[in-house]
Amino acid sequence: MKYDAIVVGAGPAGLMFARKLAEKGFKVSVLEKNETLSVKPCGEGISSRVITTAEISQSDANRFISRSIRGAIVVAPNGKQLSITSEGDLGYIIDKRNFLRVLGEYAASAGADIFMREQVKQATVTGGLVRVTARTLTVEAPLLVGADGYLSFTSRAFGLERQAERKVIPTVQYLMTNVSLDNPDYTYFYIGNEVAPKGYVWIFPKDGTLANVGIGVQGSAPKIYLDKFIKEHQEIFAKSKIIEFKGAAVTIGGMLERIVTDHVMLIGEAAGQVIPLTGGGIHTSIAGGKIAAEVASKALELDDFSAKTLGEYVSKYNEYWGKRIKDSLKGLNVIEKLSDEELNQLAEILSPEDVVNLANGENVVQVATKLLRHPIFSLKVAKALLS
């Protein structure tokens, strides 16, 4: 079975890439190891801009939106709340499986072939073609695209990921019933070393009284801290029950140093395209898939799959998204070193807009300039953000 491109992984990045390349008339296959889409746990929160970037119609978006989000509340260790609001919808809580089904529907309608339960076992380059052996299929193409997550087979098979290069944070998440929030149209984030060491707890309300309640921590057992948090917040969880439990790791170390080589590209979390301070990767991954497809189409037209030609994808991605990831990583590297007392002080200094910018790696110079005026944070935070 011969194709123009083979994609490993049917997540947001892989399905977006397959759709955009197939729309240009190229033959694309997607190999997914799992039986169903969206096996990995996810907070399922997206910004309103994701719908635009993913080029999804509003009628199809309604198929996966669980709740519109009007704002977010960040709770400091001392209980101080920073409220982040928007005139319109700040974002959405989605049903990720339905979201990926829509992306898969778009990709298949454009002509892409999607094969489930096809874990890749081997991939080699011979005579200008990548030969991929999966569970029951063998396929060939001049281009292989790894969209296979933080345990990427592709990155390791082609030497793109150095040993211990990828930094991950363990996370666990419950889907809980009867979650009682003061404002169910807001998402909630709790920070502090007693709450979630070098991480945070999130509560993302879905439809009805359901909510995704999760945690990511470094150097500790996440489930222990999440259970402790729930026990200590009976005003929210007194009547709640856990009906789903999932756990996984999330890449938070920024993009890999190398994400292309001859005949191979990495996209999405496989490439490290995740905002480090938040762990959010849906928007960054969809953007990566789109940009990679644009460059891949040029490579196919030129019949040139050298690292130099494919490298245009890296430079295009870095113009906006790569810079955001890099700046968010700077923020993570300083925030995770702060004591609870310092986090409380930071909550007094920063505006809600500053918090959003710092978390998302946007306008960090503006945040750093404000912090330069404060002796405690001028050296510890501001200069690190400006480096």
C-alpha cells in the first residue's frame, strides 16, 4: 500500500495534518494504535480560537462543546482568587472524543485513510521511501509524520529524541458527578506546594454537574495529592462521586531540539508542541499539523524530502507558536521554584491579564517589566523571563 504520507497517531495534530494534506489531493494514511480516539486523559479545555484554527464549522463545533466558559479563577495558596473574564466566551469545555471524531470525519472526507488498532512496529527508509510495518498493515510513502505523543515511536526510531531530553509531568484526572462550584461557567485552577508541588489542580465543569477534576505534580504521587485536595474541599465535593479515572504524563519541557530529518517530521506532543506552564497542547498541536501539511505539500511537489526542505516547517512554526512555548517554559522554570509565600505575593502583584500572558507565553516582556519594579521578583523572575 503506497501513499504520499504516512501519519502515526490520530490525535489533533495527526488528523489535522492528514486533512490538510489530503485536501491538496495527496494520498495520506493515518495509523492509530488504539481502538478508539482520545484514550489519553485531557482536561478538555480549549480557547475559543481553536475552532477557528481547526477550521471547524459552528454546527460541527456544537457536536463536541460541553459548556461555554466565561472566565477562569486562579486560587493562590492563601486562598486569594484572581478572576479572569472575557466579554465573550473565553473558551469551551469539550468532549474530546467527539472533537476528534469531527476532525477524523473531516480528514476522511478529504480522502485520508484512517486505520485503527494499527500500532507501528517498525519503520525504515530504503530507496527514498519509508516502509512502515504495523499490526496488520505494511505501507510505504516518501514522508513519515510522527504524531504519536510523548512516547513517540517515531522520534526514537529516527534518533530525533535524545535520551532524557523530554521532560514530562505525571497527571491524573477524575470525571466527577455533583460538583458544586460557585460559578459553573468558570474553570478553576489551584496552585501551591501544599496543593500540587510544581504543578496545579484544575476543575473544568462539563455538562450538567459533571466536572473534570485533575492534577499534575512533579516529584510526588499525583493521586495522593488529588485525593487530599478533594477531601479538603467538601464545599465543592461533598456529594460528588468518581465515575471515571485516567492517568498519563504530559510533555512540559518545550519542543525537542530536532523535529525533522530526511523523510520524517514530528508534530504535536511528539515534537513537544505543548505550552509548558499549562500543559495545554490541543491548539499548539493543531497549528503544528496545519503548518507541517503546508510544508509537506511543497516537498511532495518538489520531490524533495531532505531535512533542509522539511525544515521550513520548523521556522514557520517557531515564528509564533515556538516562541510562545519557549516563553512559557521560562515562566514554568521560575514559577516552580517559588515558595507558597512568594506565590501569594505574586498573586497580589499580577493582574488577571498578566497571569494569562505568563501561562500562555504571550507578552512576557510586559509581565517581566512589571516584576522588575519589585525587589523580591526582579532577580528571581523578571530577569529569567527576559533572558
